[in-house]
Amino acid sequence: MKNAHILVCGGGIGGLTAALALLRHGFEVEVFEAAPVLGDVGAGVTLAPNAMLGMQYLGLGDAVTAQSIEPVRQSVRHWQDGRTLLTLERGTKMRDDYGAPYVYAHRADFHAILVDAVKQAGGRIHLDAAVRTVLSDDSSATVELADGRRFSGDLVVGADGLKSVVRQLFEAEPAHFTGHIAFRSLVPADGALAEYAALPGNFIGPARMVVFYPLREASLLNLVFFGRQAGWEQDGWTIPAKRSELEHIFEGWCEPVQQMIAHVDEDRLFKWAINARTPLKTWSIGSRITLLGDAAHAMTPFLGQGASSAIEDAIVLARVLSASADMGEALTRYEAARLERASMIQLESNANADRMQGEDAEMFGMKKLRNEETLGLFAYDCGTVPV
């Protein structure tokens, strides 16, 4: 197994983490990325302690932390008057409780760290390499690209995201619309917005929510506005949006939210429909094809665990491949370790949207809290969990 040749479809966070973890375990790895140039979308990503434990396992913990912001605490605030409903301790508490920090990173910065690490470890990244289909038999698997080129190896890993070509081998249905839409924008974290960079968090209210946190040494504030809308289901990270759409959706919300909307640059405001997947019964076809990340379990963002789950998948997959006698055994162990947890996170993320966007926002935090920390998600260490 140590000499196995692994083909990874997708050069996002999950695919690159898988490539690096596999290289660290001595495998030969090639990555196939559809984009013509490397780079990730200009937005933020939350890396909870479970994700950062994965980065520490790969030797990238310090590099990622140096390019990120580690909040001291987060606040959950009421939509109508802005009062604080709940304060969540982060900072040293995360390190003390879980052995890793909770950080906010710019996706492009995080992606660049992974790209450099994969290249330094000897991985090959093919660009402008859109996957058309994947074929397999008992002894090998083959990736066929849109331009007709073919590459064969011992295993194909489908890490090609929400619209995964590899997942089509498992089911023909596309990802489904969840009823949620989102708008994102990066704005300067100065003037009236400086205080929100210092104490990040969210505003919650009926069927809507605003998430805000700092990036790049607190020079930028990442804003994400969530709502619910029927009849518009277009997915994509770079669909232009208008400030007037936000003003309409968040009419009547408190002054801080109105300040955030007023500071949005329409040239840098984008929207998308939040699509997701339903849990699969298996992530593998035979012993030569498997899935990870959004291709396996695309979820809503309401637990902030999408990237973290992909990182967990990637490292567990590398560990089981290294520890198994053959591919069949490895993929069986991979699913046993990952499928139930990932499916639970998918379902809980949907439920958390209802909890945080309920009609009784003023009651939030008064009931028994059910979130990513109380569910035990932060305590999961993909580098040591039994496989």
C-alpha cells in the first residue's frame, strides 16, 4: 500500500488536505483541478479546533495560525435591538480544552498554505484539468479529463465539491436547494465597523441571520447575510448582488446591521443559493473510488463545519490507507470512522439554522444550548481517533 498511486479530483481545501496527508504517509499523489489557475475564493473560513488539530497533524498549525485571527470570544446578538443574548468564549479556552485554537482565515491565504505544502511534499497538481468521468475495475481506477487525457492509479478520491462529477457515479440527483440564500462581502474593518472586528459573532432573528468576523490582521470584516427565499436557486460564489436586496431583506433590523449593509461595496457583494446533499449510505464504489468533503456530504454552513469535516475526512483517509493491507480494507475502515459523524453534522447543521433563525430569538441561550461545541465536534482529533 505504501507505493500506491492516488488520484485526487479537486484542488480545494479537502482535496489539497488529502493530497498532503497522503504524501506525508508516503503515497504518490496527483491532483486534478478544473480551474486554470490556483487560488480560492476571496472570503472567510472558520477553522474550529477539530480542523486545527488536523493542521497540527500535518505540521501546518503554526503556519495557519500566523495567517489567521484567533478571537477571544464571540457574541450572539438580538436582531431588533442588538443586545447580547449569549457570549461564547474562544481564545485560550479552546487551546486549554481541545489543544488547538479556533481561528478565522481568509480562504485564499489558507488555500495558498496548502498549495505550497503539497508542492513542497512532491505532489503534482494539474490545472485546467476538469474531470469528465472516472472508471474503475478490480485492479485500478482511471480519471478521464474533459480534454481526453487519461490518468490511472490505485485509487480515485472525489474531492470535487458540491457539483462533484465523481459523486454522479453514486447518484444522478444534483444537490438540492435548502431554502436558504446567502450574501457575502469583505469590507474595511475601520470606523463604525471596528468594534465588530474586535468582538465578532452574529445577529439572529426570524428566518435571517448576519455573521461577521475579522480577517487579515483585522483589516477586513467578513460579512455574511443569510435569509430564506423561494424561487431563486442559483448556486455559485460570484453572482453579483445589490445592496438594495439586503436593505429589503433586513428592513427593521437593528442599527448595527444597517451600518454593515451601508458599508458594503456593491462591486464586492455576491450572493448564492445554499444547496446541499442528503447523506449517502456509502462513499465508496468497489475498492478503487471514494469521496470526501462536499462531494460526500455537502452541508449547510450553520455549524461552520464544512471545511473542518473535509479536513477530518482527508486525514482519516490517509491514515487508514497507510494502516491497511489493501484498498478494500482501507475504504471499509474509512467509512466506519467517518460516515456516521459526517451525516450527523449534515443533519445538525440544518437543525441549527432553525434554532438560530427562530421566531423567539430572545430565548436563545436560555434553553440547553445545542451547537458545534456542545455536540462534541471540537473534541474530535482526526489524527488520533481510532480507525
